[in-house]
Amino acid sequence: MDKQTTYKASERGVAMIFALLSILVLSVLAIGIMTTSQAQNWTAFNYRLTSQARYAAETGVQETMNWLSNNYTIPTVFTPYTMTTNPVQCASGCTVGSAVVLSAVSGVSSNYPTAAVATAYNTALSGKSVPGMTYATYSTYAKLLRMTPASGVSWLSGGGGGVVQTWQITSVGSITGARSASVQVVETFERASTPIFQYGLEATGNGCGAVTFEGNDYTDSYNSANGVYSVANSFTSGGNIATNGNVNLGGTGGSAAKINGTVAAVNTTVGACPGAGVTDASAGNYGTLSAVNPALNPALPWGCMSTPCNPPGTLVTTSQNVSTGCASITGCTKNTPATISIYDGGSSKTVNAFTLAPGSYGNVTINAADVVHVSAGTYNINSINFAQDGQFVVDSGPVVFNLVGNCASGCPTESGLPADMTSTEVIYGAGYAGFNGCAPSGGTGVVANPNVYGSTTCGASQTAYSGIPSNMQIVYSGTYTIRLGGMPNAAVIYAPNAGYYTPGAPVGLYGSSVVKNFDDASGSPFHYDSSLLNSVVQVGQFRPVGGFSWSKF
């Protein structure tokens, strides 16, 4: 019996429907793939725009730092700034109490005391194109976070500037065209600084007695930024010394020389020299003994690479007696009144008063107890001879004495100096002679009376001398001896090839010195001014600090 197959009319056309559905699904997939591909293309394009905008912003940061390093006029007057805050605030000449800002960004206002500087910044850094990418531009603004005035040592290569600053740079990079993008980059930079006087005494000599302290000598420290040297402003520590050679501490018992600080030496053994880094007659008259590694090798001043080494500028070698021949010396004037009363040698004296302007001088002699005033600036001086009791008074600082020492004739000489020092002297000081000796009564500085050690005033009817070591910078590259006796001196001495000799009464030094050989035969105290770590520095290049951030907007 045959079977019959029956087809329902409702099933007709199903194949076509499945075909259409398949086409639809495939179309949707195709569209999805095309859309995804297009989205990826846009994502890649957006990423490229963002990357280019970021590179533009980073270019702005670098160009800003180039401008600050090479075109920025560094402040020399600091009264318009409140530097005890972070960021630094404006005190006058702009919106008082607001952050100090240089701006080239629309919507961010400059707030800087010197209008010319603000204008120059805006001109240099507003809407600038990236080289090779004319459609990419940047604008920046800089906020001053910290600022510390310092006596920048222009006499060391790379040491100019005199101000340590920290800037926060915000740079906006933008891409223009059919599609645009903007990225903001924020980075912080500070100007590196290296203190020149890290010790109370630094001796580069490598022989026996490179440093010699006699009985009753001692070192300690204070901070001139906090006022005059006193019981409250001094520390029986911090009077550190360093040497490539031997340290000889003389005296015994209660008169033993005392280093109230650390001793750093190439040789860290204790005993007789040669063979020992420290010779200590009473044992243990210093804090700790550590190694200097590498050996001390301070740079020559004025960018010199070898000796003989002279400062830049005019050099004079003629003899010039300020006391008797001021009228014939260019830059010398006799003060009005021509005489003043000083306290010297146990009594009041009437002496002549002069002023030397910054400039070049020869073999300078000061007679009797005459007083010579100097002010901020650079002095090239061949040699200095305090015939007896003369004084250099610092009216404003920093004062830099670049000593030349071309001593074929005219420099002072003396016999009987230590064997490792020359009989020719680039500075001769005796009696009550010296530099920057007094501190004003009630003012800042150090206590250093030309007559009575430990007095708290400069004596009756005296000009208020500064007494701040960083205000008197003595620089010398040669080998002749620096002989300072007389009054306590407030100064920093940078003479890495010269001997430093102090005979006579216990007068001492407030500040610091870098010399080759040091010999104190006076029982003097040497007070290291710890403010030198921040006030006399070699100012270097800006460096990034504190991280880096960026954001798209």
C-alpha cells in the first residue's frame, strides 16, 4: 500500500525567510564590525591627538625652564616677597597675600612684583607653536613655591645667581583642527645649590700639621641669621674640620685644643705624624674621626683650570696707601667727617675714615687704626697690608675681595712663619687690624669688637658694622700666606692653595675658611657660622623634583 506525503500550504517560503534572516544577521555583524573599526580608528586618532597635546605641553615645560634659566631677571630686592610661606606670596607691587605667579595662560593672571618680568614671560610663552607641528601650541604659567636669597659665589664657575628658587610649572598643550585636544602637564623644578663652606675649617694640604691648633684653641658653631654670637646662639658642636693631611691638637689638660665637632681626614689613625691623621696631645678632644673620601679638591676660583690664576677684570700692582694717598687712588674718597672716634687698644682713638668703591686696586696699605668702608660689589686687590690696627668695614654686602697676589714687589713680607708657609703675604694683619669685625648693638651678626673680645657692642660713637661672615668674601688662588691677627674677623676665606696663619692674641674667626695649611698660634676660638650652608652657595642648574603629573581636558 503506497504512503502519501502531504505538504501544508503554510510552510511554503520558509527558506526565503531563513535566507533573509541570515542576510540581516550578517549585515548587522558587518555594520558592527565597521562601527567597531571606525571607533578604533577614532580612538587611535584621539590617542594621537592627546599624545601630541601632551608633547606640546611638555615642550612648554622645558621652554619655560629654559626661559627661567637664561632670560629671567632674578630678584635682588626681596621686600616685595613673603618668603616664609609656600608658595611665596606677594608683599608689595602686586596682589598682596596671593601667590607669586608668572602667567602666559588665558584665565590665569600674573601676580609678580616686576611688571617688565611678567610681560617678558607672557610674550615668550603664550600660544607658542611646537617646531614642526604648527597645529600644536602651548602656553604656561609658573608659581614660585620657595625662594631663599643667598650670596651666590660668582667667583666659582656656575656659581652665579645668588637666589635658590623652586618653581611649579603648569603647561597647557593644545591641538587645533577638525578635532581638538588639550592636555595639562604640571612639574616642579628647583635650582640646585651646593654650600661652599661646609666646615668651620677645610685644609687641602696633605702633610704633617696641615691643621695645627695650639693650646686653648677651640671650635664651635652659631647661626648669624639668628643674631649675634652669644650663649643662647652658640653650640658646643658643629665646629667641624676636614683635611687631606694631619691634624695636630696641642696643649694638655685644661689648655688642650678642643674641636667641638667632627674631624674628617684621609688618614683616620690617631698618633704621631707621619703615619697618623690626628695627633692629639690629650686624646679625645674632638667629637668623631671619619674618613674624607674622596680627598678634598676644591675648584679654583674664577673658572680657572690651572695656576697662576687671576680674576677677570683690570689688575693693578702699584703701591697704594689709602691713609696717605687716597686722593690719588681711583675709587677712594675721604669721608665726611674725615675723622671718627673708635675704641681701639683699650681706649678711644680718633682716626681717619675712607671709602673704597668696588673696582681694581694694587698693593693696598692702611696705616694706624684708620677705617676703610666698603660696600656690596667686587674688588680686585693685589695685596693688603694693615700696617697697624687698620680695619675694613662692610657697610653692605656681599663684598668680594678677589686677591691677585702678583708679588714681584710691593706685597708684605715677614720672617719666622711656619715652615709650610711662604714669607711673602698676600694679606698682613696685626695689632687690632681686620675685616668686618663689629656687630651692631641689638642687631644681627657676630660679636667681634676690635679691642675687647666678647664685648657686646662696638664701642662708643661707632658705626654699626655688620659682622655677618657671608658679607665679607675673601678669594685667592695663589700660594702666598694669609696672616690674620688683630681683631676677631667675620669673613669667609676661599684660598685652597694658601697658608693661613694666626699669631698673637686670641682673636679668632667668625665664619669659615678653605685653605691649604692652617696654623693657629694664638689660642683663638673659631666659630663656624652654620648659616653659610644656605647663604654662600654655588648655584647650579634647575632640576626636576616632586614628581610629574598630566591630565586631559
